[in-house]
Amino acid sequence: MISNIQFMRAFAAMNVVFFHALGMALAKKMNVTALATFEGWGANGVDVFFVISGFIMAYTVHERQKTARDFITSRLVRVVPFYWLITTITLGLAIAMPRLFADLHLSTEYVISSYAFTSMSVGYQYPLLSVGWTLEYEMLFYILFAAGLLLGRQRGAMLFSSAALAALAMMGALDWIAVEFCMGVGCYLIYRLGSKRNFRHWLLIHISGWILLLLSAIVDFQVHRAIVWGLPATIILLSSLFIAQNSNKTIIMIGDASYSIYLTHLFVLGFWFTFFERFFPIINGDAAVFVTVVVSCFAGVLAWRYIEIPITRWARERLNALNRAAPRPTSIA
């Protein structure tokens, strides 16, 4: 088991939460001192997620010999039910409390495109659930990967989806952040080639990746995030495959719950920063960020355990029942 992947997922989720928590603290003019240097830096959690996603898709399809249908079905069951639930909650709150969602201009097209993972492609900046913009990239990657599986074998799918994303980025149809999926696929291909070799220097490479990522908090490299964050994320992921695997159960659990943490944390942050503003205005900004990150992760783990897992299991069981009930083709003798 490559448990270091779960560590990276945990880091990515917590860093996105940290990014938004720090942004809220600064927006509310809280006294942020120690953490001020990291303003904007936590956004790299998304880049880490994208690199991981590229690796996981390649790993899953190649190791488990999945067909295009199996692949796209498993991804839809994994991603869609919980995302639609949280999007529906967002829509309900926007209708019930429009003052809290003053920036949203609800329309039928906007709502439908948010559920269909196409809001940005039809001209909106973000979907209803703002963090869902990353899932629109994910869904495109899934579609291209599945198309590649229809055209050829597993490695053909990896090359096709990577080439298609790179081509779309070069044409300006996609942001270059999409290439980070290709970086993850590349990590898997190197992993397959080197999985039986003993590399003594991977730990040093791993540490170097973290240093590069941390360095971006204090140095403005003036290059695209796919380089300043995507490249260190790729180095960290690749090297993590060859070093000792993490066995901390708490970190692995946070990694397992990373999707729930990612989708729910804005609700938790909004509640707690409103609470601090009204009832505890003297709280230090650094402390507020720390507390809200911890609480958001805890709430996300609960959402994962009691909502995401059951709803995903229900969707998978329903799909299996439909497949069993579907008439099978009969041969004509």
C-alpha cells in the first residue's frame, strides 16, 4: 500500500483549508502576524491534488485493468453523489439566505451547469460551490482518460489524455494547471519502471521537493503555478513512492477524508469566523486560523464517515443493482 499518497492528500486538503482560513482572517482585519508570510501559499493544495489525481488514475487503470466503462463509472460514483449533495445544500442556503450569497446571481443555466461540471466552460468564473472549479478539471481529465481507454490499452489512455490536456493548454482552451494531471501520470510511469530498483537518494530528493514548495512562500518566482507548485508536488509525490511509507493512522484517516474536508470546509470556516467576529473579536488572527483549520478537518472527517461513505456506498449498490437487472444480450443460434 502506498500510504504516503494519503499523507499528501491530507496535506493538500489541510493546505486548501489553511489558504481560505488565512484569507478570511486577513479580510476581517484580524491581527495576523506569524502566518502573514503564507498568504496565498496554501492554494498549492490544489496543485498537489491534481498531481495525485493523475497518478491515481494511471495506477488504478493499469494495476486493476479497468475498462473505459468501469473507469468512468467508478469515478462518477466516487465524485458525483457527495458533490451534488453539497451543491444542493449551497443552493438551498443561497435561496434561503441571499444576503450571505450576495455574489451569486442564480439562473437556471448557472445551476444546471454547476451540477453538470460545466459552469466555467459556459462562461462562469466558479460553480455554485466555488471550490468545485477543480472538479470541473477533474471531470474533463476523467472523460479524456476514458476516451483513451476506448482507443487503446492502458498506456495509450495515459498518453492520449496527457497529450490532449497539453494540447488544450497550448491552444489556450485550458489553464496550464491542467498539465499537472500529466505530471502525475508521468510519476506513475516512472514508478512502474523503477519499482524494483533500490534508489538511495530518493529521501534527499523528497526533502528537496518540500524545500522548493516552502521556498515559494517567501520567493516570488514569477512563473506559472504549474511550475512553482506543480513541479515540487511532482518531485514530492514521485520520491514518496520509493521511501518508507507513512503508517500514522490519523494522517491516513485525514487523507481518506480529504474529499469531504475539501467540499465542506467553507461552511465551517464561514460559521466560525462569523462566531469570532461577533462573540470573540479579540482573538488573535493566527490562533483563529489554527483553530478553524483543525475544526474544519474534524468536521470533514465526520462528514466523510457519516455522509460521504454511506452515500457513496448507496450509489454503488444502486448501480450494481441496475447492472444486474439489465437484460443481457442473447445469442441467436
